[in-house]
Amino acid sequence: MREALTLAIDQGTHSTRAVAFDARGRQVAMSRRAVSLNARSRTQVEQSAEEILASLHAVLDELLEHSALEHTRIAAAGLATQRSSVLAWDRLTGQALSPVLSWQDTRCTQRLKAYEAHIPEIRQRTGLHLSAHYGAGKLQWLLEHEPALNAVRDRGHLVMGPLASYLLHHLLEGNKELLDHANASRTLLWNLGQRDWDDWLLELFGIPRELLPDSRPICADYGVTTTGMIPVTAVNGDQTAALYAQGRPNPSTIRVNIGTGAFVLMPVDNIGHAHPNLLAGISQSSADSAEYYFEGTVNGAGAALAWAERRFEVSDIEPDLPGWLAAIEAPPVFLNTVGGLGAPWWRPGPEPAFLETPESTAAALVAVVESIAFLIQANVDILRRLNPAVSAIQVSGGLANLDDLCQRLADLSGLPVQRPVQVEATARGIAWQAAGCPDDWPPSGPGETFTPAGNPALQQRQARFLAALDRA
């Protein structure tokens, strides 16, 4: 009998991956392609829809030809994508009519000030803050500034929305315009309680429902792929899929996924009493049920390191960074506002800056890493107040490989920080959902645990960091 595998497609900010997992959650084969990011300014951050789509086709073709799959079959597939990135396309031809406006793009910040009187109602309906990072303002901008959209709209062919829907259009037989609940929920146009597009929000932001894809549960029958005729049975956002990398999550463990941004998530039974400075969202849904979470969002994680690489004109810091972190005990304090301040501040913030002049480039990079821990910890503190039963932090994502970042987070939080063997959580999480959420999905391995230790100097730098943000 041929062993059944699950295909995970993980489309992130900097790369697209296709990964095959067996029934024990073990990686069998993987293909990856890098994708570029165009930071036109501090507020305008774009990607090429065509490049992302080409990378998706390339990794699928390469994976399906992988020798490890010769005596196996792929029974189901799942797609996870970067949340809050949007574009417009022609539903008839599939042609992209705009660049992808990245989740990091905040060009519509000023425009959204016109809706501040509606913040309580927006938050109650969406679980989100009124922020330029989410889809509504970006979709407004596209309608007003992309001339190619008008003629296509007049012909009735215009569709727009999160990146996931554009990729599904090209991935599935029949060019369907579909979107999962998780990605829909990051548009400021979707009602978290009703689990559908919200007519009041659509009217408020001036986005006609007919321009949007149909909203479906995260775990649903989306159709079959044009390549390989594989049933697509789950679609999710990258961070919410990562919640399920080790199977069904334990609510006493906070999950921190650290990549281009850092996302601090805690599963909850009831979203009725969220902290006013956190987000609420949906991570799992079927036709008759849903699972929710609270989230603290940090914009400047890997993006802050990329900012520092440009600022100090260095590249390929990955081999040296662990050594710098271990050797430099007293770095300067870095005011990390790269990409704007997310939770719990929710404001653009001042320009990124060091409170003291770094003695070296190495010291500057260490300060940036430490600032990521400070931002994460500000959200961990709030989540622990909401759930005093929290007893551990589990980390994932590329930057989770930095031992000293994990140790600093343990020292600041006073909690053990667990790093599983497999830190690339998104692909494994969407594979679990696509495989039908099996109860016997084993953890990827115990990995390593970082035990809290006293670090008064680190806590003093954190206090200076927080005080500087408050003054700003």
C-alpha cells in the first residue's frame, strides 16, 4: 500500500515552500524558492504577484518530482500565506492588476484617521485595531490609485482581497475565487462572530461585496489543484497555522512565532473579554465550529534586523550573530519602531534609533535582537494577566534558532522557553489541519528548553526601552 502524505504550501514574506509530511508529521521532502520584497519607502512595501505565483508553481513542480515521493501519494494539501497582504486581479484572466501590498505596508495610515470615531464598533466586529497594516485601507488605495482596475471593474471582472485568494485562483481547477476565514479576518471587513463579510464594514470602507472572494471555513473542501489533482482541504494564515505545528495547542502555553515579524498567540475559549490592546482572531474553523486566539503583534523582528543591515551596510550576518549575542553582555538600547509599533501600543512611533551610540556594528545588531525580546515580552505580560495558568512559552520561526534570544525571553518572562526540534511551524501546522486535525499527530521532538535565570542588567535595559517608548 502506498503511504499517504500531506502537502503543505507555505507562502511567506521572503520565500515560498512546499513540504510533504507523512502521517507521523515527519518531513519527507521540501522545495523552497526565495521571493523579493520591495521597500519603496518606510510606508510603501510591495511584492510582485507574478514572482510569488511563479515561486509557488516552481516549488510544487519540484516537490512532486522529488525521488522521496516515488512510492507515496499525496492525499491532501493545505495552503498558508502571509496575512494582511492584498492585491487586485482579473477574475477572467487571472492577471494581477496591482502589486501585492505587503502586510508591512502602511501607506494608508493618514486616510484611516477618518474612521477613528468608529473604532469601538470596528474592534467589536473584527477583533482588530484600526490599522493600516490590515486590508481595508489598502484595498481603498488600490481602487483609487491603480488605473488598470477601472476598466476591468466596468466589465465585471475585478476581484480583490488577500494574497491567499489570488493564489487559490491559480492553484485550483476552475479558477475559483475563494478565501479562508483566517485571512478574511485580517481585512477589517469580516465579522469575527458571524464568520462572514460584514455589510456595515463593507459600506463604511466603500468596498463592494461583489469585488471580494467567497469566505469559507479554514478546514473545508476547496477543490483540487491543477498540478497533481490534489484535494485542498485547509487554508489559513501563516501565524495561525503555526499554532497547530505540534497538534492541538495547550492553552497554558503561549506561542511565539518569530520571523519577519513576531507574533505572540494564546488560544482561548472565549474572545468576549480580550485586552483592549491585543487582537482577537480565528485559527481553526469548520462548517459548524471555530477556535479563537488572542494575539500580540510585533512588526520589527526579522524586519528590524534587515533595517540594521541596511543602516550599517552589512550583509549575511547569520553566521556571526550567535557569537555576537554570546560575547556582548551590555549592548545599547535600540528603540525598535521598525514597521511601526504593533501591540500593545498601536501607533507609528518615532524613527528607529539607538539611545546610545553603538560601539560597533556587532553591538548594534545585538541591541536589535534584544529589542525584539523586549517587544515580545510586553505582550507576554498582558497574556499572562489574562490567563494566570500560563506556564511556558513555545517559540518557532527562523529567529527562534538564536539561543540567546530564547534565553533573554526566558529571563525576562520568568517562564521556560521551549524550542521544538522543528522550528518552521507554519508548514507543519497547515499540514495538520489539511490532514484532518488528527488526534495522534505527534510532537516534532522535545528540542531544547531555556530555563529562566536572573539577569538584572537585561531587565534594566528593558525598563529604559519601555520608558523611552512611553516618552515618545
